[in-house]
Amino acid sequence: MRTTVLLDVLNSAYDILHLWGYYDGITRSSVVIMGFKEAKTIIDNLKTA
């Protein structure tokens, strides 16, 4: 995965899990699952690097 695309995924995961989930208190499971999917994408790409 290109570095710029991975950075977009990282920003998305940060927004969803940290900002929306922690600071804004979003508790919808579908939103949290979306954030974890983004985090898994990052981890999977780092494993192959």
C-alpha cells in the first residue's frame, strides 16, 4: 500500500477511534467496528512491510 494511502487510513482510524469514540462519546458499535477495520488495515500493511 502506498504511504499516502496508509496515512489516510491512519488518520481515519485516529478520527474514528480516538476523536469520535473517546472525546465525542460515539457509542454506536458500527462506528467502532469501522475504526477497528481501519486499524487492522494498518497492522496488516505493517506486517508485510
